[in-house]
Amino acid sequence: MSKRQVFYSFHYQPDSWRASQVRNMGVIDGNRPATDNDWETVTRNGDDAIKRWIADQMNGRSCTVVLIGNGTAGRKWIKHEIEKTWSDGKGLVGIYIHNLKNSAGQQSYQGNNPFSDYNINGVNMANIVKTYNPPYSDSQRVYNYINNNIADWIEEAINIRNRY
């Protein structure tokens, strides 16, 4: 099977280091992360420019992987990416990354499920879209758990979305 093309959604400032660990696992092909300068240029041009940038990044992707940190749920652009993914008929999955260490070697606290804010035909999206919380507190074990399972989680997410 060829590698899936996925879009990674995450809260940039606190979680970019953790997200880069997942993006670099090599199991799947992900979007090229924006550098600080790229993101500043995009955001300087307003909401429509941000929406176009997100749409361009999502183009050709079959699934969005929401990397859930402490402050991911409820963020404006995370919500936009979730909504766009679902309306475009793409797979959607969440992975908790709070126990991966950041660049300072620190872990974080588990954030809320970002899918809880939505209903699909009267069913809370959190009961449709799967989230995975690695059952370890050790950062290396969390990394290995994600690395060993992410490809299957993405396939499952695409299959779930195809049923709705």
C-alpha cells in the first residue's frame, strides 16, 4: 500500500515540536509545516488568506490528523480544519500528544477532545471520530505507540468517514 497523504492539524505555538515528531515518523506523507515566517506572512493577509492556505495544504489529502495538545480544542483554525475536513468527505482522527516531550524536554496536560463541539445527524462527533491516547507516560513509549499504529488509525478514519 502506498503512503497516505495527510494533513496535520495542531496548535502551532505549544505543540509544533511534538507535532514534528509525529510528522517525521515516515509512516505517512504529511503536509510541509509552515515556518514561522510563512505563517506570519499568511496571517498578515487576513482570514481569507488563511482559509486559502489551509485549503491549499489540504488539497490532495485523504485524511486530517488532529494532534491534540493541552490547548487544541476550541481554537478557531483547528475548528475550521475539522469542519473543512468533514465537509470535504475526508478521514478525520485525533491523537493525543501531550505526553510527547517538547524541545525543552517537558510534557503537558491532556487537552479536551476537539470533536466534542460538533454533531453529525444528531450524534456527537466525538462518538464518530476516533481519538487515540497512547497508554504510556514515557515519551519514547508514546512515540513508539503512535509510530506503530498511526497508519492503521488513518485507514480506519477514512473508512469511518466513508460510512457517513
